[in-house]
Amino acid sequence: QTISLNERNTPFETVINKIQLQSNYDFIGNTSLFKTNLPLSGAIVTLNKQNGGTLTAVTNNQGTFNFNLDQAADYTLKGEKANYSSDAAALTTKNLNQSENLHKDLFLETIVLNKPIRIENIYYDFDKADIRPDAARELDKLVSTLKTNETIWIELSSYTDSRGRDEYNQWLSQKRANSAVSYIISRGIDKARITARGYGETHLINRCANGVKCSDAMHQLNRRTEFKVVRQ
């Protein structure tokens, strides 16, 4: 049978179009230690295609991994390794007109149990425990961390400065910790994974104890919110 190249929708043209629709993209990434950027070998990287399948890869000695991506598809990427925090990213091949190499890096951090990690920019109005919009943005980052690292349990701690009665500061810090934890739970985190602890003025990080004259800036350092991983 002779196939005419001048006819529309011929079997030959259909084969060509099918090949074009199946064009793909090489995806190369690196997994590194957070802050140091040292390559992390032996990490498991999982690629999930939206409404599709799942692929996995193990990073080599240079921390490198690679996948082959389909055209016009959305993906989520996650890197994991025992005793390290996980990292995740989203990527897409939509609106890409030609085959090209794609790149994305993941950064994992060593998990140290019971090591306090300060959450920056958690402020409360005077004598209140309501979560302000600026604090909510910072807590959303912790929510993201908990969703990416589904096996860790944390304690969220709140502290005050030394001014005011000790009993009141203890009560206020617990109320603020409870408020922050309630916010995190409202964003879909299992309440069993997070504990609220108020420590009042019992763990000052400078010399600004009762009766010591200090600036407002020095007192502010003691009014802080922290979390620590207590289980993984």
C-alpha cells in the first residue's frame, strides 16, 4: 500500500504526531546538606506524577539523581534519608515547547533530638496570645516542615522576659504556646505530633533576670518561641 505524504491525517502523519506528543525531558538534581551544601549520598528521592505513577532514585556519591519527565505534566519531588529532615519541591513540564534539561536541588538537614530551634518573628500584642498575621506566616513555615517530615514529633515552647510576676509569666507563656499549637493543628497537623510548653521566665538566654537593668532589645531576646524535635 502506498502512503501519500500530501494527504491530511495519513497514517504516516499520525505516527509523527504521536512521537512529538511523547517528547520528554531529562531532569537532573542534587541533594545536599542544608547550609554546608555538601553532597548527600544514599538519599531516597521520590518523584510523583500528578494523576500518574511514582518513580524513585538513590543519590550517588555526588548527591546526584536523575529522572525522565513526560511532556505537559506536573510532579512533586521529595528527598529523604534516615536521621535527616526531608525536603520537597514541585515542578512542571507544562508550557515547555521543546526538549530541554531541567534541574532542581534538594537540601536535607541533620535532625538532632531535643535541640531548640528558634522560630523568628513570632510576636504577640502586649498581654495577648492571639496569633498575628506576621506570626502566622512564620508558623506556616513550620507547618510545611511538619507536612514534609511526616514522622517527626515536636515540642513548641514559649518564653517571656523576667518583667512581671513569675506566676503570671508562666501562665502567659503557656497560653501563647497553646495558641501557636492550635494554629498549627488548624492547618492539618495531627495534634498528637505536637506539644505546647510554656516556660515563663525560667530559661533566660542572657543576664536580664529580676532586678537587672536591661534595654528593651535585651528583654526581647528572652521573649521567644522555639521548637525541638522530640521523636522521629
